[in-house]
Amino acid sequence: MFSFFLLCCFLVVASSDGAATTKKRDVAAVTDWMHKISKRHSSQLEVRQANTACLNQLHNDLPSYCNFTELSGGLSDLPPSSLTDAQLTALNNAYSQICVPACIDPLETYYNCILTDESHEAFKDYLVTLLRYGVCGQESGDYCEV
């Protein structure tokens, strides 16, 4: 179900006009990154609202400086033990750029949009807590995912 959601997200982004292509690629990177997080830590998301409405809201709310591209692939797909100190620093810097309220709050709004059923309230809380304190949590100055 969630892979179908991501396919729909991709189709929406791919079929949009070219005026805001970079912004739309960044939103696609956000959804890829969020899928990676949820796939790693939870079961599939059930989509209750129109995917395009939630995706459009995320697109409108997400500041252009929130660049999730590095975190949706590349260095973040490699095991931390295989990364050099320079790569770990680059990855940590990428997290420091997006682990700010201006970038995280729209993601929380997105989760609230796609998970509207009250039975998913605990799951939403789990995802938001995971995002804020797990993925974006810090230990000794480094982000937990690094």
C-alpha cells in the first residue's frame, strides 16, 4: 500500500509543470526519506486522504532550503561503519540542515494528513517522535542516524 502511495507521489511530481521542478524534486526526496524511515522502523502507512492533497500541502509548506536529497540516498544508504570521517561529517552536516523546526514541522503535518483515522494516533505519535528524537536526535554532537 505504501509503495503504491510512493508511486502516486512520483507520478504527481513527474507530471507537474516544470516551473518548480527543483522544489518538486526536493519534495520527492522528502517522501523517499520518510519512506526510508518508516520502512526501517514501522509497518506500512495507510493512506486515508487524497495523496495529492497531502503532497500539495507538503510542497507548499516545506521551505526551499530543506534539502532532503542527501538523506534519501547516497551516503545515507551506506552502513555508517563503512563511511570515512569526511563522509560522516558531510552526512552529519546534511542532518543539521534539515533537523530544524521549519523542515520538520511540515513533515509532521504531512503525517497528520495521510494518517487521519483515530486508530492511527499512536502510530502518528510514534513516527513524529522517531523523526524528532530518533532521526534528528543528537548524541555527543552527532545526529543519531550518523
